[in-house]
Amino acid sequence: MPYSFGDVVLVRFPFTNQIAFKQRPAVVVSSSPYNTSKPDVVIMAITSQVRIPSGFAEMLIADWQTANLLKPSAVKAVFATLEQSLILKKLGVLAPADQAALHRLIATALG
């Protein structure tokens, strides 16, 4: 299945220490051309541990229902690259306004 920027997927997301994984939703941040030419996909973590106000380089998903998430959630600036075959399933897609906010989050996180 070809994936696109803004797709919400279910994966076994690696902890930053690479010792363990946690099954969780993530959002695809690599482009469609990247995803069709490579066997992998670049993702960012999604958490239901929402902080108000959001921390640095975190983004509240305004329309979490459209993304087919179970509860209010946020994107964290934690990136991972996984083989596309490791994606368990596609859950949904971020709404256009949330995709625009995600572009801004990436720019903030990566400079």
C-alpha cells in the first residue's frame, strides 16, 4: 500500500533507547514519491498523553476523530524510519489543517 504524508498508521514504535518497542499510532511524514521509491517510511510518534499547553515541538491533533484516533492525541517530535512492511495497518489521515500544522512542527523541530 502506498503511504502519503499525513497518513496515520499503527506500528511497533521504537523507544529512543532502541531497547524496546510500543505499539502505537504514528503519522507518516515522508512524501509519497519517497514512499513509492523506497522500502521504508519516515514517521513521527503520536501519543494520547496530551499536555496543555503542548511542550516544545509537540502538536495537538485538532481533528483527532478524522484521523481515526481513539482519543485526543498529540504528535511528538520523535522520528523513526521503518520498513513499510512493519506497518500493522492504516488507521486514517490527518485533516488538512492538522497536516499544515504538522509541516510547521517539523520545521520547528528540525530548523
